[in-house]
Amino acid sequence: MQKTRLLVLVILMAGHYACRSQEPFSPVAYVNPMIGTGGHGHTFPGACVPFGMVQLSPDTRLDGWDGCSAYHNSDSVIYGFSHTHLNGTGCSDYGDILFMPVTGEVTLPGYGFASPFKKSGEMATPGYYRVLLEKYQISAELTATARCGMHRYTYTAAGQAGIVLDLKHRDKVLESGLKIVGPDEIEGFRISQAWATRQMVYFVAKFSQPIASYSIESADKILKNVTEAGGDNLRAIFHFTTKYGQPVLVKVGISAVSIEGARRNLEAELKSWDSIKPEKKRLLFGTGNWER
């Protein structure tokens, strides 16, 4: 009897100390954003917070029923990273305000800036997405708050960093506009038609480095000596001077109401570049801050 009591006591003590040594249980650790991205799931793997306005995710499919979320697990080319996506629907929409990091000379008409990627170079956890763009050898990392997206692009080639902005992407564009408002800031809007007949998205984007040079195209024609443009077919490329391995960060606030609303959202949720730390790879839902 004494031996039995002693054995039970030892087992209970061992269990007590084992539980104390473990980290607190977190259901988030069991979430796999890749679930549903294959077959007819119509989901996306990118970064978002619950009920957030921003769903920052890679776009790998431009049309078709299995392209409703703009991503499919069987695809091998990324066209860029847009800020709005549908999840699990049977109809296509969104894909607004697409950014794509590039190096060297690229042509903006069409999707000549798209890049292959491998599933082995891709990672998705709640609030965080990462992929290696094979064409440029750029590591792209994404995270999001409720109304803002944060990009971190790490370039392996010095002095050739570029970022494409595509306002024509996916849906039928009714109207769009772009304006360079500072050495490191742009703003604009896009009104499109798909499932929603008149969807309005306004944005303000800030770069972590000054824009060294840029090119704006409207209707596939380069506009010279302009800082502002409008139309239904707008694209631009922004160049930055970087060192080997140096990242360029982009933070983007969006609004369905106005450019000023997008700017207020950016100031409220991503006021400083330290508001989010992508290297931690896990977002505290609803706070806009990475776990420290």
C-alpha cells in the first residue's frame, strides 16, 4: 500500500512540474492558413486579423472559379501582393492595390514582373506570410492590422530595388488615381466592378526609404514629368537605392471612404516602423503589435 501511494505521488509531482515547464496553451499554434487553398476551397493564405478590412496575400490566379480568392495551392507564379481578398466564396472580387517587388529593368504592360515561386520557399502562420520570389531572389514578408498592411522586401542585389504598384489588377476598373505626395509617400484610389458593382478603395502608402526614381504608366504609355495621374489603367514602378541584403518596408493604410481616412488608419495602427516586427512571425490579434 505504501509503495502504491509513493508511486502515485511521484507521478502527480512529475506531471505538475511538466505542466509548469510548458508554454501556455495557444490555439493559434494549431491554425494552418493553407487549409482550403487547394481543390475548390477558395481560401487565401495571407495575413489578416479576425474581421479585418485588410487581407494582405499573394495573388497567383487572375480569373476562373478556382481563382475566387486570387490564390490556388497548385499555382507556381506570383503576380504580386494585394490588400483585399475574399475567403471561401463562389464568386470573384477584390485584389485591390497590388504591390510587387522587383529588381533590374521590368516592363509594366501585362504581368512581365510576375515571378515563379516554390512551395518549399513559402510559409504561412496566423498574421504572417513569407515567400521567396525565385525570379528576383527577393524574400517577401507580409503582415496586417485591421486596416493596414505591412510589407518587408529583402533584396539580394545592391542598388536595383524596385516596387511595382498595379491599380488595374484583376477586376474591371472604373476609375483610379495615383499621386506622389512626398519623398517616401504615395496616395491614391481605385473604383472597380466585379461582384460588387462599385467598390471603392482609397490608400496611403509609405516607404521606409526615399524614392530614388519612378515611372508612371497610364493606358500602357509612360507619362513623363508627372507626379499625379488618373484613368482606368494605371501602373507605376518605384526605385530605391539599397545595399546587399537591405530590406525596403512598405506600410499601407486603406479606407472605403477617403484618402484622408486611409491616412488616419495608417497613423492610428502603424504610426511607426516599429509598430510591427516581422521577424517575430506572430501577430497578437487586434493589437497591431508583434509579440516581443
